[in-house]
Amino acid sequence: MSRTILIATALILSAGCARAWVLELAPQVTLNRPVVRLADVVASEAPTTVGALVLRTGGAPGEVVEISRASILRRLVTERLAGDVVCRGPESCRIAFAGRRLAVDELEARLLAELGNWLPGDPDRAPAGWVEVSSALPQATVEGDWRLELVEPARLDPGRNLIRCRIVGDDRVIRFTATVTCHTYGEVARALGNVPLDEKLAADRFAWEWRDLTQVASDLVVGRGAVEGMTARRRIEAGESLRRADIHPEPLIRQGQTVELVLDRGGVAVTLRGTAREDGVQGEMVYVRNELDGRLIRARVTGQGRASWSR
């Protein structure tokens, strides 16, 4: 007795669908996804539960496979879905998986090209910045033409960035998030000689070197303009790298200095004489002694030798 007759006998004995239905395979089908369900391969209409039965997974773009009616019948018996089925037509169905698998190199090249439009501007004379993909990219399948889009394009920050992307094809959209590292260059400083505490800083007191900012400590001073108007917060030894904690703005008011104390009373400004009790930079609150009545007040530094006070 042939295998087909044995399967047919099992079908007659099995419990399953409430009414007869026809299992007639299509000779050939083309699918745009890797999962094959029974409804994909039949030329006739199958009950909903039966049609949802998964026959195969993992179909690769360009792959061609065959599924036989006998193998489908075995699955139906296993799932107790074979009752009242009637077979006719071809013994097998030829399945072609459409589309193509994007090469990772191709996807990465398009992503880098798009990200190149969002690199930070390079300072004068700086080496050109660049970006690299730091995470695995998805295994994407497309059919026909496709394009890569950034979901929320914006200027890249130096260092690590999370970039939301989408691959847009003719019939689907694939979303993913890529981790990319943006390499930009800045000048970092090293003291040419000893710099005393509270000395006013100038760019020519330091040797400047272009460095990839992803490769240096995050607390270093970057750029010659960063030392303008600054003084040394501590003694800096020759050869030391200059850090942000080593500098602070040059005080506009010094302790013991006589200052103009501007008192604002209801929109009327009155200028008094005061004495600073501490150093202060632009916008900082400092203690000032009002020489008119001897009171100690908190005033905001507004300029060289000037502070304001509101009542």
C-alpha cells in the first residue's frame, strides 16, 4: 500500500474540521516573506485555522523550495486538522522567495553617506571629522528599490550617538537603531612652563595639539578660545595637560577692592560706594560692604569694579 493511501486512510479516521474542504496546491507561488503558511500554497480556500498553519520558516531571498502534499497531510494529521479534507490537483507546490538580502556593507555604506551630512563643523585647520558604525546592522530583505532614512536627523555629537533609521522599500518599512561614533578633533593644551595661581591665562602659554576627542579625557580644556578671560585656579606645572577644573573666569571684582554698588529702588538707580569682601566673576553673587551704613549685603557682579543690589 502506497504512502499516499496510508495518509488518506489516516485522514478518514482523524477528527478535524466540521465540514469538508479541498486541499488543492497551487503549482507555484512567490512569497515576499520567509514564513510559509498553508494558505499561501493552496489554490482553493482553506478554513481559517488550517490556513494559518505554518509549514516552513527561514526562507531566504532568491531561494526556491518545494513542499509536497504528503508532507502537508502529515502536518494536518499531527495538528488534528485533517478531518473531512479532500485532495486534488498537483502533488507539490514550488515556492520562490522574492526579494534580496541586503549586504551589510551596502547598508553601512548608505548609512555612513547619510550621516556624513550631519557631522559637526570642523574648526579651522582641524583634521576632518568622520563617523563609524559601532553596532551590528539588521539582516534586511527588500524587493526592488530601497532607500535609507534617518528618523530624526540632527547634528551629531562628538562620541557615541544612537541613530534611529528606517529602510523604505517598495512594500515594507524596516526600522532599526544604529550606534555610531562621531570622531571630531579639537586642540588640547599642555603648559609650556609653570603657571602661577591666579595668573591671567593666554593661549601662547601652552602647546596645542589636535586630538580625536573620543580618545582624550572628557575634562580637558578644548580650543584656544577656552582660555580667553580665564585665570589659573591652581598652580599648573610645566608639561601638565590643562583641565577645566584648573581655570576659572578672571574676577571682575577683587577682595578688598572699592566697587560701585548700584542700588535699584523701584526703577530708580542709586550709586553707592562699597568694598568687596570676596572675589567675583561676571554674574556671580558676592558679599559687598555698603560704606554708607556699614551693612554687609549680597550683590551681583555686573562689570569691572561694579555690582548691583536690589531691595
